Amino acid sequence: MAAQDRGINFVETKYFSFSNPLNEFFLESGEKFGPITLAYETYGELNEEKSNAILVLHALSGDAHVAGFHKGENDPGWWDAMVGPGKGLDTEKYFVICSNILGGCKGSTGPSSINPRTNKQYGLDFPIITVKDIVNAQCHLINHLGIHKLLTVIGGSMGGMQVLQWAVSYPDRICSAIPIATALKHEPQQIAFNEVGRQAIMADPNWEMGNYYGHSVPAKGLSVARMIGHITYMSDISMGEKFGRNVKANKEQFKFSPEFEVEGYLKYRGDNFVKRFDANSYLYITKAIDRFDLLNGKKLGDVFKALKAKILVIAFKSDWLYPAYQSLEIVKACKLAGVDSSYCEISSTYGHDAFLLEIEEESQLIRDFLKTVSKR
Amino acid sequence: MAAQDRGINFVETKYFSFSNPLNEFFLESGEKFGPITLAYETYGELNEEKSNAILVLHALSGDAHVAGFHKGENDPGWWDAMVGPGKGLDTEKYFVICSNILGGCKGSTGPSSINPRTNKQYGLDFPIITVKDIVNAQCHLINHLGIHKLLTVIGGSMGGMQVLQWAVSYPDRICSAIPIATALKHEPQQIAFNEVGRQAIMADPNWEMGNYYGHSVPAKGLSVARMIGHITYMSDISMGEKFGRNVKANKEQFKFSPEFEVEGYLKYRGDNFVKRFDANSYLYITKAIDRFDLLNGKKLGDVFKALKAKILVIAFKSDWLYPAYQSLEIVKACKLAGVDSSYCEISSTYGHDAFLLEIEEESQLIRDFLKTVSKR
């Protein structure tokens, strides 16, 4: 069924740019950086009081295109099941905003963008950024849209880290927050998986210290990094159910070609990722994730000290990349700070991917939660 | 303290070769293969009845040097805490044998061995081998040593798969078996981790379709493969305890140099592995592991049908690479076949590595179990 037949309007990506010296932007490192462009999309209508805005925050490989269709494309946005008329984030009620993160490669300023000072892609001249920098840039966009207070900020995985960073950096600018399948800080096993992905990219001779634009990209390295990622996004149960020990149809003759379905799937996902993602963005964004630590020596009860917003924390049973105990730590931090918080662990075998797949229960939780926020 | 001061005699690696047509060796694939050399070491004395022999089976990166010291070396064998006078496998009582597996790179015939037909290293001309082939080759060695019946076969991880294969292929040649931290068949998540490692090796341009001998080895690819392995050998708890979010001392200036201790550790282990292991062996051995499936369409109760030996299955609580439920499946298969089997799950935070580290409890279990076997 074509997008229009399903009653969905096409969506277009918009761009917002801000630059020094008019809008000074200092990175967490102290470095001044700009100009910055953020690609973003909006869905639904902002009401007159500007009180119905929801900011959706995407994960590592996401982008601004959270829902609906771009003209000429067959696939909807990455969380289309959640965002739309009558859905969990109901665009008949709410004004939904999603922007590609700073450091990304889907329209926002990142290492593959042109550095106006050299007229060449930044590559490794792009500065190290943090989740705080990403959120600070988003705040410029929210200011630009004339919104003082967001009804909620919501996101899973690295999107959830941005949610938590909003709660810490801009406690007065949000009425509520929904961190999903995420953590207060990145733990060593999580860092380790990211680091192996980075090493795989940097081991690819095509990477050339990040100067590969216009030549061959480090496709094999990025593909391996993505394959590692995919293993951590699933669970042993979901892999067992999906693939078992099934042998691939049409196995190539070569001894070490993918033999089992699971191998073919991972290779396919890895190779496909290369077509749509920039290897340097992968390095910078995973580094931002690894540096994420809202505790950073603080007491747990002090993390959300200034927060008045209401929090709904969601985790998934089979998620071993961001296990439920890390979500419970967020809840504990909220409770210790007297923040109005609730927790729900959704039963699922999908692993970390569940936040994109367990839509029905997740939508219900979010819908009911938002009703209590709207009433305030 | 030097080895001799500790009362341990030096051990030397021995070699046993057999070849067609005198000792025909057919691979599981039907292919005839040879000559084959196995590097092996022995500890303790074989008694007159030849009834005190124990075969230790090593994991992916192990070798024949399980215990004691080689002359001129400072590090003992890989399971020295388990094998020796008065230890879990007491060399004052037992005659312990360990051989490097077929396909390995520590003295046994593998892809880095010289192919007598070409006078060059086999490389990818080496045939695909299976755990069954590995065990069949070991059986030739046991025959050569004049041992009809092994008191026990013992090993962890892939060593445990060999243990189980012995129980299936040679049920009358073993009195008992001790599979540790292992599985009846390799599941898709386990296959996936191995496949990503293989892809990392094959993505390295130095790999050159396996023809790298005498030139540069695929060091970066093999290092990435080993880093992935190491993550799966530990647990999130043990990584948390060992590294936390500690930042590395002496971080290099480069933006994407290892920043956290956990990154530095993995990189160190990866780079070190390259010095002692052959990348093609890594491909062949992980492939053998991935193909391992003792069920292969059989009913669970039929796997150990012919077995009279006594089985002790050991698993570790935090082992998520070979989780306890896979060990319980081995026990169930034994029970269904009426095999005398017992199970013990050792509390540990070390993850899969626990089989090399939780020596005290493991030794006690093994020592007591072997007493009941000896009495038979």
C-alpha cells in the first residue's frame, strides 16, 4: 500500500543552522565549534501554548527521519510504528520533533561535513564530542522552534542517554522524560564492544586516518563493526528462534563463506550499513557514548537533584547490552532525588532491539504516561 | 622462584606422526588426509595396567603445554594450577597427556604446516576439519601410547566439545569424562561471534587468501578477532571489577587511541595473541567449533546411548558464552540415556574464563570425582 493511501502525508527533512559568533557554541571540551547544522523533521502541529512538543532522540545509527515517508522512498522512518496518528506518540495530539545528532552523517554537521575553513570534509579534524554537546545543540533547535518547555523527551539506547542528559542539563525545559533501554553511564563491557568496532574500522587500510572521502571507504572495517553491534542488539534466544543452526541457501563454494543463516544475515546487515553510514561518524558517536557518565564521581542521589520532571524508565528482559539493572539504577537515582519516577520491564526475547520492536506494550505505557503528564 | 626450586621437572614437547597408507586417516568429509603430526606432552608415570591415563583437551588457543615449564621459559603451561603433583589432576597418581589439536599451530599439523606435496605451507589448501577429526587424530596418539582405556577425558570450552565427542565416538575407550563450560552444539550467537572474528581476519589485506606465510601476517584482523573473543570470555561483572571506567595511564595523544583501561587491556591481549597464533588456524578451528553439533537431528536421549562412562558436567554462573543451560542440556542428554552423570555449577564472576581461574573448587570436584572412577 502506498504511503498516501495509508493517509500519511509525506515528510520533508528541514535544516537549522547556527554559527559563531551569533550563536556561540562551546563544546564540553571548552573548544568553540561551528557553524553547526541540524537536520530535523516534525510531525503534527505545535499548539498555541507550545505545550505539546515531544523531542524524540535517536540511537547510534538513527537519523531525523523517525516516521512517515520521504517522497520516492518505500521505507518509513525508523520508529514509524511509534510516531503517527493514533500511535504511541500520537501526532494528532502532539508535535513531534526529531533531529539528527551532532556528529552524525544524515544531514547534521559531522566528520563527513565540509569544514568551511578548508573546504574539505572534516575527517579527524572534527572535534571529539560528548552526549552533552549533542544535547546542547538540540537545545539550540528547540529555542529556534520557540518552544520553552518540552512535554517529554524520549529515546532508546544512546537516545536514552540524551534523554537523561536533557534531564540533567535542562531540568526546567522538560515536563517529563522517557529513557528506554539505557544507562546512567557506559560500563566496561559496553565500552569494549564499541572499541572493538572502532579498531576494526581503523584496521581497514581504506580508512587512511579518516581521509577516505572521495576514495574507497573503509567498507570491510565498518561492516565488521556493525556485525559486532548486531550481535549485541539481539539475544541468544532471539537468534536461536530466528536462525537456529539453519544452513544458508546458496552457500558459495569458498571454504569460509557464510555457511549458517546467522552468518549470512550478519554479513548482509554489515555490508548494507556501509551504504548508509559514515565510518568516521561511527568512531565519534561511539566515543561519545563511551564517555557518557552522569555519575562521574557524584553520589547517585545527586544526579537528578534539580529535576522536577516526571520520569518513566523502560527496560527489556532479554536486553543484555543495556541490562535491566542499569535501568533500575536510573530509577534509584530518581527516587533518591525525590523525582516522581516509575519503572517498567517489558517481557521480550528480542534483546536490545526490543525497544524498536515491542511496540504494542511500549506504546500503551507511553500513551498512559503522557496522559498523566498532560494533565499537570 | 625458578621452576626447579619449586620441585617441578622441566617438560619437553614430543611429536607423534602417522601417515597414509600405514595409518589411513579419513576426515569426516570423506577426504583422506596425511601425514599428520601431533605435538604432545605427558606428566607423571603410566602405571603397569595402563589404567591411570588422563587426556586433557585444550580450548581454541591452547596447546600441548598444559603444565610445568619448558627449559628457558618463565611461564608455566596453560592449566598448570590444575595439573601437577598434589593438584586437581595429580601427576603423582595419574599419567596426564595433552596434545595440540589437528589444525592448530603449536607443533601439530595445521594450515601453517608444510604440505609435503608442495613444500609450501598449506594455507587454505588445508582441509576443513571437525571436532570429530580432531578427536580421531587424538585416538591415534592414544593407540600409539598403548593405552586402551582412558581414566578420564577432561577439558573446557572447545576442550569440552572434544570431551563430548570422545564420549560419542569412543564410548568404550573412556572410563569417565569431564566436560567443562561447554555445549552439545554451537548456537547461533556463538557462531556469530566466531564469524565476526573470521570476517575481521579475512578483511585484513595482509591475509591474502591465507597466503601470508613469509610476508606480513594479518595482524590487525587477528587482533580484532581476539579482542572480540576476550570480551566473550569475561563477564560484565568481572570487567566492572577489573577496570570500571578507569582511564588508562599514558594515553596517547591520538583521538582514538585506547582511553579506558579496558580498551588498553583488550588491545594488548589482541596484539600479543598475534605473536603466538596463526590466523589461518583461527579460521579453521573456529569453523570446527561452529560445525559442532552432537544432536544433528538426533533425539536428545540418543546422543549418549552407547555410553557406560561416568560423567561430571561443570558450568560457571557468570559464563554467558557457554551458559549453564547448555551444560544442563548435556546432563539431560546423559540422564535420558541412563548415563551416570552429575552436575555442578560453580559460583563465579569470571565468566567463561572461570574454567581456567576457579581452580580451588574445580580441583576439589575433579579430585573427588576421580576417586569414584578409580574405585570401579
